[in-house]
Amino acid sequence: MNNREQATFILLGVFLGFMLLNRDLRGSLGGVGKSLLTPKLAIPLLIFASWTAGAVGVARTVGLWTSGLAASTVLWFLFVGMAWFINVADAGKDREFFKRRVVEAVSIGALFEFFVNLEVMALPIELVFQMALIFVVLLDAHVHQQHELKAVARVTTGVLALFTAGLTIYSVQKLIDDWHKLALQDVVNQLVLPVWLTIVAVPCVYLLALYAGYESLLINLHFWNDRCRPPVRVVAGIVAELRASLIDIDEFRGISAKEAATAKSFKVARQSVRNFRRERAKGKAAQAEARERLRRYVGVPGVDSDGLTLDRREFAATKEALRWLATCHMGWYQNEDRSDTYRTDLLTVLGDFVRQGLPDNHGLVMKVRKDGQAWYVYRVTPSGHAFGIGAVGAPPSQWNYDGTRPPTSFPSAKRGWSSFMEPDRPEWREEQPTE
């Protein structure tokens, strides 16, 4: 175990001790421990740990692992393996879940990490360095989530770059000085350790994800079948047609899934899964068509045969952001602890609208009447079409607007606005999703 690994274990021990001494944190830690000891988690975790241990045993017999790599192996299991285990359910939501993990193990970043770990500093320096690095990393992660702290984010990013540059220079210098002391086989073993550990973990994680996926599916089938367990032949038909696809198991929902759950035969259950795949394919085709439409009509003026604007860039994101603002305004107005007025600084409070699909510079413009009883917000899309939403009086008042020019007044039928109680404006209809 080198000094860097010792420093890491010491800091882990200090952190664990701090949690044990703090009553609130001790309770949280105890809750995590109890969860891990339940059979539902303990058995899969034991299987995963045993699988890893078995892989290490095989690697030792072929000369890929020595006792000097024990600390590195434990750290890989704690920080990489456990992250896989905790997020095993995500394997059914990400088509490239396993590919991405393997690529990460052989990426430039992994090679760089291996390179800087070849040479380490004295233990006290390693402790100070890692504590400082952890602090800056956590601070950087926090400030990057706060729109108003962009200036601080640039500073923390610069500090991390200095850390990286300093560590690189130190490692290069030490490697030059100590090149003759390096044992080639040990270096190679250390280099390939995270690679083969990752590759070997894939089958085990896949099987655990498959088990978790089918377990969740069986619970849903029970619910869709009026809380009655579907016949074994029906479950067998569903399982056979899903073909152990984690993505299909996770996405098998909706009408087809209910039809499968209530089926009476193996054949009908399989057909329901086929119907699900067919409908999903149609949905993806529609999404592809929507993406193609967006691309084809970029910068093209005019409207289509239905009177809808051809260039629809950011229409969906704009409407989603406006609806979210309306929801927040209603919530603020109706909160019992606040006066019955609309908030003038809501845009600042909410910050960015990246989650809704808008760029950092969202371009939203909001007006609130002096008495706080009326408001509206609008945004002009890249094609020049403007959307607006607002209210006059207490919720559930809501008005919609769209046109070639932004609104210039608070909501009113005489000013081009329409109440949500009236038929929807065509341009305010839901957009065909592109993802």
C-alpha cells in the first residue's frame, strides 16, 4: 500500500468516525447499514463481492494480481464497484450503460490517473493534498449548480486545473528520477487492474440488473392484473419474448403490458410484448420525423397547411419553461405564509431553465403589475415567434399568447391573449417529442 492509498484510507476512517460521533449522521449511517443487511440487498452484494474475489483469485494464478494490489482492489470495489451496485437499476434505462463503463476504464482519464499514481508524495503531504482536493471538488460541484455563482465556478475550475498541472509535473519529475527503480511487471499489473476488474464485473452486474428488472416487472404485472398473480404460463411468455433485454424489461409499460398481465395464454402474452415493441418503434419513428422536421425547416419562414409555423426551434422548451413559471407563480401566490401577490423576482429565484431545454441565456422577459395581482412572461424563439403566459387575479387564472410579436400588455382578450378555459391555441399544442 503506497502513501496515496494510505492517505485515502485514513481520510475514509476519519470521515466514518465523524459520522459515528454525530448523532444525526450516525442515525443515517445506521439506516444505510440496516438496508445493506436486508436479504434483498445483502445477498446480491455478497454475490457481487464473491464474484470480484473469485476474479482476483484467478488473476493471481495467472500473474495479473499480487498482494501489493490489495489496497487498489479494495478502493476500486468501494468507489467503482459499489457505484455500479447502487446504480444497477440504471442499466435498464441506458442502452450504453456497460459500454460506457468499459470505455471509462480504458479512457485517457484512466490512463492519466494511472500515470499520476505511479509516483506518490510523503504521507503528510498526501493527506493535506487530498483534503484540499476534496474540498475544492465539492465546492466546484456546488457552485456549478448555482447560476449566480458563475464567477466562483471559474475560480474553482482554475484551481482544479492547477492541482492537475502540479500533480502532473511532480509525477513526470519523479518518474524521470526513479525510472530505474520501477518493476515493469508491477507497473503493467497496476495499469490493467481497473480494466480487467471492470470487464469481469460486467456479467455479474448484468445478471443482478436482470434479476432486479424482472422482480420489478413481476410486481407491476401483479398490480396490472387487479393485484392477482398472473399464471405461470403468462409470465413465461412475457419473459421469453423480452429475451433478457434490460431496456425492454424496464420500458415494458402501458396498454401492452396490461394486456400481457391479463392474458390467458403463453401465446397471447408473447404477442403483447411484440405489440409493445411495435408501438415503441412507431414512437421512435415519429421522434425521428420530428427531429428531421426541425432540421429541415431551420430558418424557413411561413406556415404549413395547418397554419403552424414551419421553423419550430425551441417551441417545446419555451412552452415547457412558461408552464413551469406559471406553476411556480400559482404556488407562491397560494402559499399560506405569504401575501396573496405574485412574486416580482421569480425569474431570479428559479435561475436557469436548462432542465426545460432552454440555453443558459434563456431570454425570458417577465412583468408583474405594481399591485402584484397580474403578471406575464414571454420569450421570442429563434424563428421569431413569441410565446407568452400570464394571469390576472388569483389562481387558477391563466392566459396564453403567441404571435409574430411579443405581448405588450397584461393578459386581456382585447390584446391577443386567450384564457386557458377557452379552446387551446394551435401553436400551444404539445410538440412531438424528439428524444
